[in-house]
Amino acid sequence: MLVRWMMVVLCVCAGLVRADIEVRVGEFPPEQQDEIRAIVAQVEQTCSEFFGVDVASIVDNASIELHMQYKDYERVDRELNDGAFRRNWSFANFGVKQGHVALQPPLEYSVLREVGIPLQTKLMIAEVSVYLCTDRAFNNSASHPEWLRQGLAGHLGSVALRELGIMGELESEPWTSEEIHTIRRLFEDKPNYDVMSILDGEEEDISRGRLASARDAFIGWLIDIEAFDEMINEARRLGGGSTYEERLKQATLDAIKNAGVDSPELTFRTWIDAFEPEWNETYRSLTTHGDVWLHTAWDSNNAYCWNRQELGDGDWEMTGSVKIYKRDKAQLNILLGRTDEGFVSVALGPSFGVTVFDRRYAQGDQKSRWIRLKNQELKSLEMGEWVDFKISKRRSRLIIKINRERPVMIDVAGINLDGNWGLGCQNKSAGEWRDVVVKVK
């Protein structure tokens, strides 16, 4: 069985902790401010444990600020960085010892009060906090190569959120599931990308997202093979200077060898391949940790998240509840049977009820298209209210039942629904899922 990424058992209770890093929450709802401070405080404790230094005891007047409006974040980025992090939506500036995070994906205040802070924002709060803690804990942090700096931020930020019970395990949380898929795609596109590529800082023709995922995983792997402590101690001991990166690379390779790993390239790839991620996301936005799953989407993109479970060619049943919030748009989707040919989408929205589409991918000369199969208004599908659903496949018939309303029935003969199921959120929409269960008969 694959050993999971190491976690430090620390307990931080929201409202009972104080982050030493100053936290400015701006316009965020008061009921969520304690959680933000708890995240920063947990990061301080997690970094202290991993770095062997009491991070909170080092006084440097560091601060982190949250921005409800992207325009406010963008203004600060222009002032401090000449707009270098415009597309990042978060940054840490070590010169002024400040971190800034914009709410992501964007949400209106009224919706934010109902659903809470999206996981992506919490992750960015945690990662920026790790950057600030690393700058505190290491006098030579300015000499750290990007694989170390970014890898620590990504990995320790996730560890801190798991310790707070905010985030699920690596394979079960859509965010980290997608990181595994991202690294595997990197390996497919660049077969020679390996541990030495990471240590050498290879970046040519590699997206920032892929680099971040690989570096995050690399730190997790070092922890898992018990090479991290030796590496991080050498990272501090080696000082700085023009040869620092080369000396740290050699020290890291020595730590890997001392951990009993003779073939790091093969071992790292095998470690990645052994994971079984439950989700595959396009435009990340879904969190599945806890009883209620928050689903949001960016303004310009529809969000899809596919579960690895396949429906098969027999009968099956999918049940659960959904709540849709009032935004510029208000639509969530249940996605069925994704194959190489396409999938079926059951769109739910208070303004229109239920609309069922057959999504066909491009095949040969045939362009991709959306084919409307059925549309039916539903009186009981109300904004901001929990709605029960049951979707069943019986032979060649798809049966959709919402609350106690008359079932919507569709003939799906000739449509292949053997593949994966998933959940979707239309752009500029937000909602929640509860008790989603798929039973294949």
C-alpha cells in the first residue's frame, strides 16, 4: 500500500488562535475571519515543525491581506510588483514582507456569507503564508531555488489545511487529484522529465501549473522516503552565494541516496503512478471534503469535475441533493457517462428547471455539438433551497426525478453512457451538493 504524504498532528481551533503574521481581512464577512486567521496560525505551526524553528518567535512585521475585489488586489500588485502577479491572484513580496490574496473564484458578499470561502482561496492563503514563514525561518531564503520555495509552499500549505480538517486526503480531494493528473500529463509530454529536471530548474515549454504540481509532489516524495529532514537542514547550513543552488542539488541527491533510494527517477515516477485519484477537474472549483460540497466557477469558464467511477452498460442510480445560489447565472450540472464520444449533461436551474443535453465530441469531419434532448420546467427547484434528485438508467431509458415532481423520461438508446459520472458548475454560478451517491447495479 502506498504511504500517504506525511502529516503533522497539530490542532488549531478557529477563534482560539492568533497568527503571529498580521492578518488583514478587509471586507470579508466577520463569521469567516476566524477561519482565515486559523489557517495562517496553523501554517506557522506546521512550518515550525517541518523547519525545526519556532517561526512565530521570529519578529519581522510580516502581514497577509485578503481582497474581496480583484481590482484591489490588482492595484496592490501594480504598486509592489509592477503587475508581475496579475494572473496569479496571490503573491508574497519579501522586500516589504507582505502577502496578498484575492478571493478566487470571485463571489458576491451575499453568496460568500452563505457558502464560505472557496477552497482555492484557502489554499492560496496557506501557500502565501508558507512563503512568509520560509522567509522568516531561513536567513538564506533569497538564495532558495524555485523548486524548493514553490514546493514547500504548495505541499506545506496543503498539510496545514488537512490538519484543520478543511481539505480531504490527496487522492479524494479534487484539487490534489488534479495535481496527480497534471504531473502524469507532464510525464507523458516530456518523457525525460525527472528528479534532475526538477533540481535543475527545467522550465522550457512547461506551464506554471505543471511546474507547481511537480515541485509540490517532489517535496511530498522527499518527506515520504525520509529524505526531507536532511535536505532541509542542508538548505539552511549551506548559506548562500552563486554556487548555492548547485550545492543544494548535490545535498538533496545525497539525502535521497542516504534514504536508500538508488534510482530516484524511477522511484519518483513509480510513487506518482501508484496514486489512484478519485477526481479529474477542468477549471478547478469543487471541494468534496465534509458533508456539503461547495461548487463554484470562474466568470469565464464552466467547471467540470469527473469521478473515476464508471457507470457501465447496465442499470444504475444516482441520488443526492443540490442547492443553487443566486448569481449572474444559476446553473449546476450532473454529468453522465463520459466516453471518447461525449457525455450527457443534466442541467438544473431555478429559472428553467431541467434541460438534458447530449454532448458530442468532434469526430472526423463532424464538429463538436450540444444536442438538446429534453427541457422541462420544475416548480420545486427554488433558488437557495435544497432540492433532492434521483437519476436512474433502466435499460434504454433515463429517468430524472426532482423532489416529488413528475419524472422526466428520456430515451437514450444509441447513446453510450458507459463512462464516468461527474458534477459541473456553469460560469458565474455557485451551489452545493450533498449526499451524492452512485450505485451501479
